[in-house]
Amino acid sequence: QPVMVTDDNFEETVLASPLPVLMYCWAPWCPTCGTVTPLIDEFAREANGKVRVAKINIDANRQTAARYNVLSVPYLFIFDNGTMQESLPGGLPKHELMMKMAHYL
């Protein structure tokens, strides 16, 4: 299952993660997020133990959203060793997520 990220736990959950992190930014009002979320959840199950999948509601966590300039959702970030490596607007098909994350394994 994805890990829920908040402004309060962002540092320890994402930046201090021993695993590469795929962070999924979403919002309750976003219709596209409704189709992307199940793909993210499925990716999290399949990547169990290799990648940390994190989900953050940008409406409830505006500090982190502002820090990374998230102006639209869905939005994906890849973090490795505490550093943001890639920012990807929109959603990606699951096989593309796997290919992107394979680079960090």
C-alpha cells in the first residue's frame, strides 16, 4: 500500500527514505486522479520492498505542494537519496512507471 505523506512527515517519509520514492500528488476534486490512483495503488503492491510509493493530498498539505511548485494534479515526483530526481506532470501508465523507477533500483 502507498504511504500517506503530510507536511509533517514529508522529511522522514520521503527525504529520509532508504528506498527510492515515487511521490504521487493528488486532490479530491481531480477527476483524472480518480483513474490514476488505482494504477498507483497497483504499482505500490507490485513494487513492494523495492520502491516506496507515497501519496500526498495537495489541498491538505499546501506547504509541501508549494515547496515543489505543484500547480496541477496528478503530478509525480521521483526522489532518491533525499533528492528530487524527476518531476512528471500528469499520470503515467504502469509500465512506464516501472521503467522510470528501474533506473533507481
